[in-house]
Amino acid sequence: MQHNFSGMLQEPEVKAMQHNATRSPSNPTSAGLTMTLGILFNVVALIILAKAYNRFRRRSKATFLLFASSLVATDLAGHVIPGALVLSRYSSPGTGSTADSSSSFQAETADPDASCLFLGGCMVFFGLCPLFLGCAMAAERCLGVTKPLLHARLVTTARTKIALALIWLLALCVALLPYFSLGAYTYQHPGTWCFIRVMEGTRLTDLAFVGLFSGLALSSLASAFVCNTISGITLVRARLKRFCSQRRSARSHDTEMVVQLVGIMVTSCICWSPLLVFGLMSATRSYSGSLGSDIDTYRRMMVTGVRMATCNQILDPWVYILLRRAILRKIYRITKKQASLKGSMFRSRRWDMGSFQSSDKKSVSKI
């Protein structure tokens, strides 16, 4: 009798522990802070790019700045629109920090409403646009560095605007595919955001949709890596030719743009790769029916992936804020000054040691 009574006491405690273990650590304060920082940093970057565009409007850098301004403006919209929808979800019951695994399951399997469909479409659209724009910027700079005459003839402001419109249209077409029964958007754990259905009830169309999304995103990152590598090698060769034959080196703003592109590429790879890979893994295992008891692990992985993807929109503006010629020159001068100070101190120490040794030799010879 005593044993049964103690078992009855332990059972609610176990259930409480399980409930606390599956409780989401989501906090509306962190989401609001992330949104605020993203808006602030993107506005600052837009101001810097607008001033630079007015200075270089008739130069080859104008095309790059137009692409960059469009990227920052897209990141800004990607913070404001989905961020407002996510914050509104925190005020709904059964979401946010009070959502457990059962409510998350109900949210994932329930039919999505209009706000979920719109939020899911925004996640895909504002996810693909920065990656497409980064790839286009890398290709444009690769052409400008390797074939400057062909770049001057082919790349114009009007054609750049057409390319921007096509990039946004392509991302929009991909985001609208669930409206044509290819894939679906559902609420994701802990019920505060929507994305492609990759956890529960995944179908072949969902697997194809997440494969298309991840494939386009990873292909954009790979293409940007190839183009930036070619541009970097070309600029390094131009520097070497300058030292060997005293020819004019590559223009400094070419180096600045390539450095910024490398920063964008590295940031995008670090921030977006987890969500792309975790989404593919989750959809594949869910479709094959092997997700099973690992579903909580994959839920946490997806939440981590979307948080890292959100960080990309915060870090992108810092590429333009920090990796500018004025900032880089200051860093170079400070580094050079520190190196020269260390060198002078080392030389003075050597001189002091040498003079001390010579004075010792003189005193020994006198003796």
C-alpha cells in the first residue's frame, strides 16, 4: 500500500519533469531584440551605401552598390515583415515559452491559417533573395575584375535593375509553389514560426519542395564561392605583376568590393547552412518514417537553424559598415604602426645589448 502511494506521488513528478524538458526556451524579448538590432544595423548600412552610390554613380562600382543596397533593403524587409508576424504569435495561447511537445505536435499537424501561409512564404522568399543577390554580386564582380571591357559594355544600370527584378521574381515563384499544391507550409516548434512541412506528415511534394529550396540556396553559395575565388586570384596576380613589371595595379575599390563579397559569402555559409541541411535531414527522415523518437532533437535543430539564419540579416550590414576602405586603411595603419613600434623597440634592445657587450670588451682589454 505504501509502495503504491509513493508510486502515485512519483508519477506526477515524472510528468512534470518531462513537461519541463520539452518546454521551449523561446522568449519574445530575444525575438524583439533581434528584430530591433536587425532594423537598426540595416538602416545604418543603407545610409552608408546611399552616400557611396551618389559618389560612384558614373563608375563601375555603381552596379555593385545598387546590388548591395537591394540586398540590405531586402534584409530590412525580411526583418520587419516576418518579425512582426512572429512577435504576434508569442501573444497567442499555446505558443512561445509555454508550448510543450503536445501543443507543438498539434500546431505542426493542424491546417495552417492565412497568417501561417504568408509567414512561410516570407521565410522562403527572404531566405532565397539574399543568397541569389550575393551570387549575382559575385558574378558581376568576377566579370568586372577578369573582363573589365566586356563588363563596361554589358553591365549597365538598366540591366542591373532588370536582373534585380528577375531575382525577386524567381524567389517569389519558389515561395508561391505551395499555393499550387507543391509542398506545404506548417507551424514549426514551438508554434511561433512557419516553414516547409518537414516534421510531421511529410509527403513527396514536401520533400521535393524542401529539396528545391535547399538546392537553390546551396547552389547560390557554391557559385558565389567560385566567382569570389576567381576574383581573388585575379587581384592577387595583378598585385604580383605590379611588383614584377611596375605596372599599374588593380584599383583599390575592386579589392574593397571583393573583400566585402567574401565577407557576405562567409556570413551566409555559416548562418544558412544549418537550416538548409537540417531541413533536408528532417524531411528525408520524416518521409521515410524513421524520425521516431528523434523528433525532439530535430525540432531543436530546426529552431537553432532558423535563429542562425536570422543572424545573417543582422551580420550582413556589418560587412558594409566595417569592410570599407576607410575602416580597412585605419586598421592597416594601426597594425603597421604597432609593428613599427615593436620593431623599433626590438632594434633598441639589440643596440643596448651590443653597446653593453662592447663596453665589457673594452674594460677587459684595459685590464
